[in-house]
Amino acid sequence: MTAQTTDEAEPGAEDGRSAASRKREQHGWYFYDFACSVYSTSVLTVFLGPYLTAVAKAAADAEGYVHPLGVPVRAGSFFAYAVSVSVIAAVLVMPLAGAVADRGGRKKPLLAAAAYTGAAATTGMFFLSGDRYLLGGLLLVVANAALAVSMVLYNAYLPQIATADERDTVSSRGWAFGYTSGASVLVLNLVLFQGHDSFGVSEGTAVRICLASAGLWWGAFAIIPLRRLRDRAVVREPGAAAPVSGWRQLLATLRDMRRFPLTLSFLLAYLIYNDGVQTVISQASVYGSQELGLEQSTLIVAVLLVQVLAVAGALGMGRLARAYGAKRTILGSLAAWALTLAAGYFLPARTPVGFFVLASMIGLVLGGSQALSRSLFSHLVPAGKEAEYFSAYEMSDRGLSWVGPLVFGLTYQMTGSYRTAIISLVVFFALGFVLLARVPVRRAVEAAGNPVPERL
């Protein structure tokens, strides 16, 4: 058995707190997305991959290999392997952090530790120069794993700070705050990067400043949620087990989730269609450069366009959810994802305008589909197990999104066509649509013991 919340720790309005107090906490919660999304946008999506690869190549031997821990690794593969190691680290730590937070009721200290560990590691990327590829790999692993842990704890606050009818809106606003900060800082980064000569710095130094600025931004704005969010008291039931290792805790969480099969059904649907979402995000630049022959500047502008329109998309789909329910709105977004891929398949090469249209379509559905999935899942989590269950949710978001890239890679390997590879991803959205459509979400909310919102 795990810890259960006391009456004063029930979610949303049920804890008797004033609406003004709840709104204050929600506003603080939004700012963690505002703080950490810059890392995802500027560091992971734009700057770190190419720069760390260049550093690794500078350290490579005559055959193009580096030797971390004595293992020969192609310099061009080092970044991808570092990302993989960071996923493994996150998989080991996320379930344990979730269980500790739920059983101790102390999410905020753990959130602070994860946030500032990640921010410090990102700021330390300023020192990634010369042939320090091992330093870059270590900082990447630490920052990625810390981000994953912090998102488990951040997401777990949602059912505690918002009533059942507020969660779609609150979740959507959180994503909108994140995309706003990502776009704003990316504009500043690109000004520095493209005009580095006028600022009197080299291109490499400009990149290192951009990387470090993401860490400083993360740490500075994390102060706001840490000041406004509050911990809930818990009562530990007799015989409650102590937290165990990451994998054992994950297995224990999944065994517990078998008592809520409808929650598991939703998580399976989310795992599948989110795998498609993450693969499109990660492979879109490859498709644009290799298949469509677009320049790097075009791809960067497309990334910025996605960030900007994702704000409008998250807020707009939040409004649709209030009118039609989160489930119907997510299903509509999955259909839109499939149509976007179909349009991408037929897009002629060397047509930047067409690629910008695709980026616009992605931006409009990206934030909303992710925000509403998070809020819908929050209704399916039994009280007192928010962080533990959200660790499983975050695992599907960050730790298990490998099937899509595998399908994409194998399809390209067998056909030699990136167009065929990109259209192969439609299956993830189609299957996710079917599985989600079959989940009776009202029954799932009732089975989890939570109040059923008016629109779901």
C-alpha cells in the first residue's frame, strides 16, 4: 500500500482552499514549463547535437573514433549514444523519485533538486570546448535525466492544484507558457549565433553562450514555482513499503495499475500515439534536409514557427476541450497529425513555403495534444499516487519512445526513401486513435475514485 492524502491534501477545490489561493499556485506551476522548455528547444532541438558532434570529431582518432571508457565509438554517433544513456538513467530514477514524493509528501524539495541539477549541468555546457566531448556527454546525461525527473514531479502537481473541470485549461496554459519561453529565447539565441562577428565572439563561443543561457534561464525562473507550489501532508498507511530501486519501483507501479485497467488502456494508447509525435519532432529536420533539400536556416525558422504556433494551438485546443471534451479534442488532433504526414509525403522538394505550412500544422496540434493528454491522464490517477503514476506516464513520453524511430529507420533502410519512412508513422496515430476511442474515460475516472468533470 502507498501513502494516502489527508483531507486537506485532496485535489483542487475539494481541499477547502480559496479559489484565489488555487489560482496563485496554478500561476506558479505554469512557470516551471516556462523555465525548463528553453532547454528542450535551444539545447536539444537546435544547438547541442551539431556542436557536441563537432567536439567529438575534434577528439577523434585517425579512423574517426572516440574512446569513452575505452569503448570505440564513431564520433558522429556519440551524441545519439549520450541521449540513449540519459534515457536509461531517467528510467532508473523517475519511478523511484515518484514513489519517494508520494510516500513522503515532499515533492517540492525533490523538484528543486532536479531542477537545479539540470540547470547547473546545462550552464556548465559553456565549458564544452576543444576536445571535451566526455564532459559534454556527461552534462547531457545529467541534464536530460534531471529534466525527466523534474517533469514527473511537476506533472504530479496538476491534480492537486486544479479541480476536475479546470485541468484541461491549466495543462494547456502550462504548455503555452513553455512554448512562449522556448520561442522567445530561441530568437535571442539565433540573433547571437548569426551575428556573432558583430558581437565580437566566435561561432563556437556563441553556441556555448546559447547553451549556458538555457541553464541560467531554467534556474532563474524555477524560483517562481518553488515559491508558490506547496507540499501536501500525507498519512502513511500501516505496512507501506519503502521506496526501492528504479526498475523494481516501476514494476511495482505497473502491478498496482492493474487494479485500474482503464487507466492502463489510456496509457497504452498514449504510449503509441506519443511515440508517433516524438518521432515526427525528432525526424522532421532529417526529412527536410535529406529528402526536401532545405537549408539549415529554413529548418531553424521552421522550428521557431512550431514554437510560436504551439502556444496558440495549446490555448485553442484547451478551449475546444471545454466545449467538446478532452478525449474528442485529442482524437481530432490525431486525425490532424495523420493528415499532416500525408501532406508531407506529397510535398515537393525545395519548397520552403510548403515546409513552413507543414510546420504550422504541426505547431497547431503539438502543444494541444500533449497538454490535453496530460490533463486527461490526471483524472485517471488515484489520489495519493500522482507522482508514482506520472512517472509511468513520463516513461512513455521520454523513456519508451524508441519504436517510432526504429520504424522510421528500418523503413528508410528497406526502401531508401524518406517519404516512405515519414508516411509509415501514420500507423502510430491511427492505432492510437482506435485505442483511445475505445477507452470509456468517464468509467475510468470513476474507477480511479475521482470526481467526473462536466466535459471529458
